[in-house]
Amino acid sequence: MTAKKAEDILKTAILLELRGKAFYTTTARQTESEAVREIFTIMAEEEDAHIEYLSRQFAEYERNGKFARNDIADSVDDTEAAMILSEQVKNEISAAGFEAAAISAAIDFENRAIEVYQQRADEATDPNEKEMYQSLADWERTHHRLLYKLNEDLKEQVWNDNSFWPF
């Protein structure tokens, strides 16, 4: 792979993380739900960790033309803690309101990040690059699982509240 392509992919990854952080931070600030605020604050902090890590990798690649060994911490699977919060989320927000829309939009952010990282992990020949992108894809999958579960719970809540069940 050319140095330009590697740098472009790293820049794209950093931009994805910056956009995610901005979105999560804004949502955390604007929500009236304490549980949603907590979830989106955690996610913004994790995006910060990704930005820092990718920025170090970018600097290393610019200096040496190589990716550094993967020193990103294994993704913390905070799904269980977040699922406890999800019960609070369901009680605090409307399934058709701002917070629910933010959760749905966040799913799209995570899907895009997973797609970019997994594709690069699959294509990479440098073992350090492959491991880095695979770790990031896996980490984003934990975010996706949380958001997807929240979204499904909220959707079911709307269906129950509006008697949308066919039986």
C-alpha cells in the first residue's frame, strides 16, 4: 500500500472519530435524560481514546512509514452496565423524541466506523495495521450492540404503547 493511501485511511478514521465525539458530546449536553447523558458521555470519552490512538499511529507512520504495535487497550465491554442504564433510558425518554433519534443516528455512525475499520483490517498486509483496525472494529461493535439494543427496546415500547401488535 502506498504511504498516501495509508495516511488517507488514517485521516478518514480520525475524522470519523472526531465526528462521532462531536455528536455524542452534543447529544449528552442537550438531553434531559440523565441515563442518555451518561451513555453518550462514555461514548464521547471512548471516541477521544480512539482519536488519541489513531493520531499516535498517524505520527508514527509519518515518521517511519510503519504502523506501531497495537497498544490500544482491549475494548471494554461495558454492555452490561449500559444495559442497566437502558432500563432507565426507556423510562426517561420518548421513543419518538430527540434522544431516540440520537440513538438511531449513533447506530449509523457506528455502522460506518465498523465498515471502514473492518474493510481496512481485511485488506491490510502489515500485521500491526491489521491488528489496529480489527481492534477498532471490535470496539465499535460493542457500541453498536448497546445502541441497537436500546433502539429495539424503545421501538418495542412504542409498539406496546400504541397497540401496534397484530395479535
